[in-house]
Amino acid sequence: MRSPGSGCHTASMDPREQVERFSAHNYHPLPVVITHGEGSWVTDIDGKKYLDLLSAYSALNFGHRHPRLIEAAKAQLDRLTLTSRAFHNDQLGAFAQGLSELTGKEMVLPMNSGAEAVETAIKTARKWGYLVKGVAADAARVVVADGNFHGRTTTIVSFSTDPDARDDFGPFTPGFDVVGYGDADALRAAITPSTVAFLVEPIQGEAGVLLPPDGYLKAAREICRENNVLFIADEIQSGMGRTGKTFAVEWEDVVPDMYVMGKALGGGIYPVSAVAADSDVLGVFKPGEHGSTFGGNPLGAAIGTQVIAMLKTGEFQERSRVMGDHMLDRLRAEAPSTVAEIRGRGLWAGVQLHPGQESARSRCERLMVDGVLAKDTHETTIRLAPPLVIEQDDLDLAIDKLLKVLH
């Protein structure tokens, strides 16, 4: 048996080699090693600068190291980082009140990752179904949409339709019904007396920034209301200003029964997630029935409170609307024939390539060489999610370089 560390020369290893050697291979990152970030720009270990058009899948809506958020984090690090929920801390109350006011909901339940928030929403809906709606024990069902991406836990991948997410991870958790995304009639047909919730992304991010037909969210909201079913909006990627509204459901004037939030709620600094709903929904929990050691911790709450305050001004949503219109207009007007479709809303776009040509991954690699970072999905889509703080000159520079690799 080797002694600890024998044969391991980590000090001289390239960071990419270290990840390949010591980390599970559950990601396929672009071969760039980032060491510094500020605003829309990042710098690699060789000093080369790149424009970040991914924003950590929308976790960095406010850019890298936003001064206001860094200041809040540093101040809290000097005071208190964790108590668990066994005790109160002096930051959670302000965070909960701020998020309640931002969402217009009476209660919030804080967690850490987006997947934890989705799991919380599912547990809430089931418990609500049994205690409030009167569904028979263990019979609750949740309707979800084809092509969904809500996380990677065992329960969540149980209702995924992506083979990469599902294969070899069974047996799967029962209680879910899958319907076509954007198909209100299919939703209506799937609802039974045992249905407790409809869980949906207002815009499907991982699927390639797919927008549903106009009126779909409003119709789904009404179908849920008519059938006493909770409408749960997964705004983990689409929320926090990404689409030009605080939440993407606002584009159809829809108010869900429950918001699921994450990613940018932590300012790109710390994992913060939450669900928000009225007391007749979230009030079903009693002490000891759900929780998290780190959920609602003072460090995350202090950062989240600043995120909420920044969103309340509306300036980031406005920037996303204006800059997003500019980005989408340019791409639609100037994209070459290799592009089948440009989808998007706000500063969020999916560049859909025609099949049978150079892959989206290969084009992202060439784009990286030219100093712009984006990410592929499903082989034929390039995802774009620039930080909402990006300057127009920088955005135009990135678009120019993207158009070059699209030819």
C-alpha cells in the first residue's frame, strides 16, 4: 500500500491534469483555467483575458465579483458564517422579508443548491396535497414537462427525459407524469384528482433556451387554478433579471403558487436557493420535517439580501431587456446560413445550428481561442448568457467573434 501522497507530484501538475487525475469525470469543461474574474471579464493562468458569455449558467448575473456583493460577503465573513437553524442569526430575517417582498409571497424556505430548492418544492407540493387537498396517502402526482432540467438528484432525474441524466441511475422515484413542453391541452389531460402540482421552467435553459408558445404559461396557470393544482415556476436560471424581468413568468403576467430560485440569488459568490409561496402552502411544514444545516446561514443570507436590494431598483432587469434586444437583433440579422434559429429573451439566447456540420462544442472551442467563453448543449446549440452588467462595446465584440466562428 502506498503511503499518502506517494507518486503524486501535484505541485508541478497542470490544473487540468489535476482535475483529470483526482476528480470524477462528470464534466467536460472547455480547456481553459480561469484564475481571476471581474465584471464580464475573466483571466486565465497565462494572463489571457476572455469575455464570459455563460455567467456560470446564470449564477453570475451581476458579473464576477460585483463590488457591492463582495463587500457584503467580506463584512459578514468578519462577523459570523454559520449557526445552523438550531439558533437564530441576525441575517436570515432580513433575507426572508426581502425575498417575500420581491416575490409577493408570504413565506420563504431557504436552502443551498437549486436542486435542493426543487426537492423542497416537490416535498412541499406532496405534503400540501395530503394535508390541504386531501389526496390519498402516497398517491400524489406531479406533472412535469418533456425536455426539463431541474437538477441532478435521484428524485429529479427520475422525471428527466434526457438519457444522459437518467441512464444507469434507477430505480426511479415514482409519482411524476411527463407532458409536452408548451402543450396546454396535454397538461389539462394529464391532471387527475391526485395531481398536486405542475413543475415547469418558464424557459427551458439546459434544453437550449427554449421558449414556450405565447400564452402557454397563462393557460397553464389557469388550468392549475381550475383543478386545485399548484403551479410551480422553476426560475433558477430564468429568474433574477436574466430575461429582462425579475422572473420570466412576468412576461405573461403570471403569478405562480410557488417560485423556485437559486443560482444568481447567491450573487455568484455562495450557494443560495429558496422557494417562496403563501402560508397556506409553505405553512404545511412543522419543525423537524424539512431543513438544511447550511440553509439560511448568515453568510448566504447577507449576500442574498444585497442581491434582492439590487433587483428591487429594476436597473438590472432594464439592462437585460435593452442589451438583450440588441444581442438578439444582431444575431438574427447577421447569423450565417449555418444557423437554423436564434431563440432567446433578455440577455439569454440559444444559437441553434443545423445538424450535420461542425458541432457546437467545436465552435465553442474556437470561440475560446478568440477570447470569448460560451458553452454548447445537446451538440447543436450554443448557449449565451452574458452578465447583466456587460457593456455594449464588449457585447458587440463578443458577437463579432461569435459570428466569425458560426461561418
